[in-house]
Amino acid sequence: MRMHRISVYMLCSGLALGQPALAASANILENGSFESPALADGVAASVTPTAWQWVGSPGFVINPASGSIPAFDGAQFVDLGNTSAFSLRQDFSIAVGGSYDLTWHDNAAASFQEAPYTVVVSGTPAGTRYDANEGIDGTWNARTLRLDLGPGIHSIVFSPADIPGPLPAQDRFIDQVSLVASVPLPAAVWLFGAALGGLGLVRRRLG
Ligand SMILES: [Ca+2]
Ligand SMILES: [Ca+2]
């Protein structure tokens, strides 16, 4: 009986301290920070960010020069342009259906114009109409969106919207896009471990 208790304890410890932390932090999207392809400092290039695709006109990947708006994360961000002609898409696969959290940051060159866009998930608009120039202050705005995704192939599209009037909108900047399962795996494993620990306790009392 004593041997059995020890083995249950070791199982719990392994679950609580082992590999789940790696899985929980895994971003389902690739190149969400737009660091690839790597550009030289101060370069804005009309290239396709690795693992993404431009729908319509190609936008830009920007490695800002010092003194201009810095990337939110890393050295680079993506520029969706200033009209609805630019959309950025990534297709991805979901193995286990459930609730997922999409997070990202947006920004725009500080000016008075809006920089509106929407997020379209598998062909359906999700969330609200975002303004990348919110605050008109050149600061990055944090965005979160909870998505219910079934197993299979999905797509996320950042889709700029036009604004009325003679002036174009500001270019929309996006950085650090992440999609992760909503329930952190360590929490679920901790509960599982606690349940097993409780089982061990019951068995010890019975023994
Ligand atoms: Ca980045
Ligand atoms: Ca802002």
C-alpha cells in the first residue's frame, strides 16, 4: 500500500511540473510577430510575411528606423495599408474544438484619421470594428477576442475598412498575433493532479 501511495504522488508531481507548460504557451499561428522575413533596420518592404498571405494588394513588413513607432514585440510589425484593398490572412488547423483566445496589438501613425478594420474568422466577421489609431497617440492597443472553433481548417483575416471623405485612413499596423486555447493547460492539469492527490488521500484513509 505504501508503494502505491508513492507512485500516485510521483504521478501528480510529474503532471504538475512536467511538460504541460510548453503546450500551454504554444501559439497556433505562425510568425505572429512578423519577424520573418527579417529586414534591415529602417526598412519597409512590400513582402509577404512568412506563413501569411496578402489578399488583394500586398502591404508591408516594417522594421522601423529609430525615432519612428517601434514594434510592439521584436523588431518588426506588419502594415495593412490604408484602404480596404489590403487584407492579411493566415490559415490554421484546429485539432481539438473548443474556446480559443485571439490576441493582437494594433497601431497607426499618429494623425487625426481613423484606421478601421475588422477581423474575419473562417469567413464570418468576429468581434467589432477596431480602430488601429485609437487614442491618436501612436501607442499600441491591446485586443482580445474569444473564438469558438471546431476541429478542422480555419482562417483569420485582418480586413481594413474604408472611411468616407477625401482623405485615406491611416495605415493599420499589427503586431504579436497569438491564438491559444482559452483554458490554460497547467490549470486543468493542476485540477487533475489535485483529484489524483485526493484519491491517494482516500486510499490512505481506507488503508
Ligand atoms: Ca514583431
Ligand atoms: Ca493608441
